[in-house]
Amino acid sequence: MANLKETPVWEAGVYQWETSDPVMGGENGIDNKPTRQLANRTSWLKAEMARINDLIHANQQTATQQFALK
């Protein structure tokens, strides 16, 4: 069993399987499409949270340096 390759992008939507869809696995199989889309969104969210956390940490350090009693 292999893992899906994740790309940190925000997917516009998540595919809904239709009753007419043929069952097909594999990297580009339709059965993996919604799972891959959700994995991509999760990867994107993780990257965004790390970026925001870094910005907050940088701003905290700047504020501490500016307002520290000397």
C-alpha cells in the first residue's frame, strides 16, 4: 500500500463520487481523488499555520524588544 502524494494547495472543492463512477484505484484513480484533495487542503493549512505562527513569534520578539524596560 502506498501513500498519496500531497501538494500544499487549497482545492476549490472536494469531488463527490457519483453512482456512475467506475471504481478505479491508483495514484490518479477516481477513488483517490477526494482523499487527495482533502490531503492537499490539510497540507496547505499546516503550512499556513506554520507561516502565521512564525509571523506571530517574530512580532512578539519585536514588541518585547521595543517595550522592554532598559
